[in-house]
Amino acid sequence: MVLWDLLVLVPLGLLAGGLAGLLGIGGGLIFSPLLLWIGFSPHDALATSAFAIVPTSLSGTLTHLFAKGFPVRAGFSIGVAAFISALLFSKVGPFVSGWQLLMLQVLLYLAVAATIRADQGLAPTQLKSNLFLPGLGAVGVVAGFAGGLLGVGGGLLMVPLLLNGLAVPIRLAIRLSTLAVTCSAIAASLQFLSEGRGSPGMGLLLGGVAALAAQWSASRLERVSGKRLAWMLRMISLLLAFFIGRQALMLALGR
């Protein structure tokens, strides 16, 4: 890594952290394309992205936890499911080609862009009845799939699932997503370390920078409207689908 890489990584790490804390996405959607851009192979980029997600999402999770931003039982259900499933899915990555992994990311981003919406303004009494714990566990498995196989945390997919499938308001969905991303990234990182995949040092450097911004943006979540949060998720998803799709096509064509 040269000085130019650092000059690029630091501001983009701050951007990823700000988005992670605000949108519950872990930062992997920024980390992975960034690492591909500076020359990492798809497998190493996804593994290094998982390392970077750990401090980034953990910073946002702790901010929400100290502010009592989500019920304990709900957090436990989604977090445990994300951790266990990430351990399982992280063993699958070496058997999938690089361009196929990237195309799975593209499909994930397009699914988010097509389904994300603002919440319907549910009342607190409705909210409690909608926290269906088995459903939260199923969403946690999605986080494990995205984090363990794709190295992207899974927040982009979890937030729409929580909104559309369980009718969870968007801010609570973001908080629960941040927690699940943390558990998923920790489990995946442990597996990648044992396999020698990726660069833990680069990931922790990038994630450490991003964690500063994630803590700041997570503490300001209540100031942003649900419609604006949904719009931001949709636009980011479309942009990344285009960028990652281009990378996958180049790899598939051998360029």
C-alpha cells in the first residue's frame, strides 16, 4: 500500500462509516468496490471487506445499544442467527468464482432498489406486535449469507426485509440491521482468518477510520426522515449495481 492508497482510503473510509451508521449497512457496499478498484482479487476484496465491517458496524451498534435503540430479545434473535449462518456461508466462498460472487452482489443491490420504501408510521403498540422473533431470525440468516459469502454485511438486504416482511419502522430496522451486520462480520472474519484470506491489517485500518464516522452518524439517525433514508438506500444500490456489474462482466470476459 502506497501513500496514494492511503489518501484515497481515508476519505472513502469516512464516507463508508457515515453511511453505515446512518443506513445500517455495515460499510461493505463501499469497502468491496473500493478494494477491487485498488487491485484486490474478488475473493480477497470480499474477505478484507468483512474485516473492515467489524469495527465500522460495531461502533454503530454500541451507539444504538447505549441509547437503548432496540429490544434485547429482538437483537438477540437476529444477532445469533446472523453469527451462525455467517460461519456456515463463509465456507462456501472458495468454491464460487470471482465473477459469480460479484453478480450475486449485483442481484442483491437491484433487489434492494426495487423493494426499499419508507415505513408506514406504525404506532408503538403495533411495533411491539410486529417483532416476530422467528422472522427476525430468518432475516439474520440473510445477514449471514451476505456477510459470509459476499463480504457486504447484508444491511442493504435486511432493511427492506424488515420493512416489507415484518413491518418494522425504518429506524428500528436500521438499528437491528447494524447489530446483525456486526455479528455476521465477526463470524465471517474468524473464518477468513483461519483460511488466510484477505488482508486483516488493511481491513482493520479501513474499518477503524470508518468507525469514527459510523458512531457520529448513528447518533443522528433520528434527525433524518424515513423517506430520505429510503431514497438514499435506493440510489446507493443502483450506483453499486452498475459498478459491480461492470467489474463482474470484465472478469467473466477475462479482461
